[in-house]
Amino acid sequence: MNLSQAKWRVDAEKASGFQACVNNLVWDNDYTQVVSGHTRGDALLDIYFLGPECSLVSCNILPGISDHNRVILEVEWDEICREPKFERTVMVYHKTDALGLQAFLRENFILWAGNGSCVEDIWKSYKGIIFEGIKHYVPQKILSKNPDPEYYDKEVKRLKIKVMKMYNKRKFGQSYQRELKRLSKELLVTKKKVQKTFLRKGNRENIPAIKDHKGKLITDPLEKADSLNSYYTSLFSCEGKNPEIPPIQSGKPYTININIIRK
């Protein structure tokens, strides 16, 4: 977009016309336009929206092709950027009954073409027929939630797939058994290493994975909140009076160990 006339840091309430559209695009979505120089002659051809702005390290404009300069952005990304996957129903389009769908559309073509006196009515009729055809001739399946823990990275997933493929071959030669054992051991070591790194650094919610009273590892944000809530409720909701502890006078000094307190 050629936006040479746009000003990115102006009073949003006083702007109108084109500038108001720019402000709505950027400010309403809590983004920041991070390219401040010209990228084609005296015009700003390339814009990049970023949120939050603090993730930007640097922005440089370098010579490009012909009169079009190129933009180099250096951005700090979160180490873990996975979105949670939930159980949902999806269409399996590659297994569509194509012949049945074609026959269905031919049968309803006259109904679609002659239904309605305006474009909007014809369009609504057409969409209704298409959705009806999808419902009857395109199968569906349920995608379950991803069972892998949040700390699994690409290397762990790659080794996991490799081990599963080898196991499914079900060969019984000694070389096969040795290779399967080697891959399984490598997968286990890599999983432990990645898990330790994840627990040490924490995840994107800034709360590391925790264990419940049964020793189960919790990574889901809602489950972590529930577990912490239950734990602190059990600590601070005792009924009755606390027993008085008799004071003990002792001349022996003692040392507070910070590591024990943290643990």
C-alpha cells in the first residue's frame, strides 16, 4: 500500500477520512506500524503491523529491486507459540462422493436458477443447495485433542513418529531390534531434556508446568489455575482456632537457608 500521506502517531479522535481508517486499523487492534522510512521513492509502500511493539528489536530499510527497497525486521518471538487444539468436527473433502454430488447439483440446477427475482435470492438459494449437498455427500470426522504435552518440540515429535513407524513394521531381526531400542532410548532422553528445559523456563503464561497431589504434570492454564486455587484454599480455609505454640528461649543462633525456603 502506498501510504505516504499517513501519519502513525497522531490524535486518533481528531482524524478523519483516510487517516481515521488508518487509526482504526492500527489502534483498535492494538498494533503498531513499525516501518517509518520510505520504501519506494518518497512513498511508504510496505507496512508491518506488530503487537506488542516491545517485541521489535530493529527495523532497517535496505536497497532492493529497482526503486523498491526491502525491509528487514528483527523480532523477538516467544519460544512456545502453539495454539491449543480442541476436539472438533471437520469435513473430509478428499473422500467426497463426487458422482453423487454432481447428480444432486444437476437435479437442483433448475430450482436454483429459477428461484428468486433478485441476485440476493438466487445467491441464498444456491448456498442452501451447496450446503445441503455437502451435508449428504461429504463425510465428516472428529479430530480429537492433541494428546502430546505442551513441551514437545519438533525433535521429540520427529523421534516419536520414527519410533512408531519402526514399531508398526513388527520385524524380529536382531538389527531391527537394536535400531528400535536405540531410537526408543534417544526419544526418552530427548523428552526428559526438553521437559526439564520447559519446567525451568516456564511457558508463555509465565507459570511453569506444575504437578498435582497425584504427581500428574499439569500444563493447561485453566487446570493450573484450578490446582493452585484448590491448594491455597486447603491451606487458608481451616476452621477452628490455631494451637498456640509455646515460646522457646534459646541462645543458639541459627542460619536461614534461602535454597530450602525456595524449595
